[in-house]
Amino acid sequence: MKRAIVAVLAAGCVAGGAVAVNVAGVGSFVGDRLVSLVLPKSFFPYKCTDDDKRFASSLATLAILDVHPVDAKPYEERDGGCNDDDQLAYAGQSYRLSGSRADVLSFYRKAVTKDGWKPAPKDMGEGCLVKTIDGRKVYLSVGFPHRPVEKHVNDYYVQVSSASDGGGLC
């Protein structure tokens, strides 16, 4: 009984930490990864397969992650991997922008169309795009942090993701 109570309390603390990370503006992506790092692998009913991991590596090489406006510069290393909790392969790149957010969105509207991305179903959210790569649906989004660091209010990220069941994250 005591072990069950401790397990429930630990899971609650991890979930609370993930919510705090989300509220801080870092996003659910980091929250999901925080939970998967803290909880034991046996906690998740699914695991990324070797194919999922290979696919995640291939997502990190997509040319669209390198495309950016002239006044934006990549910062931090490219992020990517596979989340065991939902078998989600992902890759993303952060950029530091000296221009305006509106210019970024306009730039990517043109760039993604040239690269073959199409609007995703409306329930995926406005600005979510989809493209089939190696037989899997891959979702792309361009986003700005909810609470940007005061010095860098126009930082943004480009993210691609694909779950083995055809889902994704936008």
C-alpha cells in the first residue's frame, strides 16, 4: 500500500513539474520529454521501435529545418529523437530573429509550399502542415514561445513530428 501511495505521489510531482514547464512557456514538447526522463521506461505501454528511431534521425535531416529568412540565425543544436510514451519521432530547430514575426510566417508560407507541405486537417490547428515522407504522415509547425525571453522576443522554432500510428504534434 505504501509503495502505491509513493508511486502516485511521485507521478503527481512529475505531472505537476510538466505543467509548470508548460505554464512557463516552454511547451508541451519539453514537458512530455521531462516526464519520459523521470518516469521509468516500464511505465509507458509503448516504446519507440528501431524503425521509429531511424525515422527520427531522418527527420533531423529534412531540408525544411535549414530554411529560414535572411534575418534569422539558427541557435542551439538541432533537437530530435523519439518519445517512448507516444512513439513520436520528432526534430526541430530554433532560430533567433532580428526582424518581425509576421515576416517569418510569410516567409514559411512560401517555403513550405515549395517543399510540398499541405495544410493539415483543421483539428490539428491553424498553421499545421502535413507531408507524407517514407509512407508516414509528418507534421510541421512554426511557433513562437508563449513567454519569450525579454531580450529575444522573436525567437522561434520549426518542428516536424510523426507518430507511427499516423498522428503528429503541431
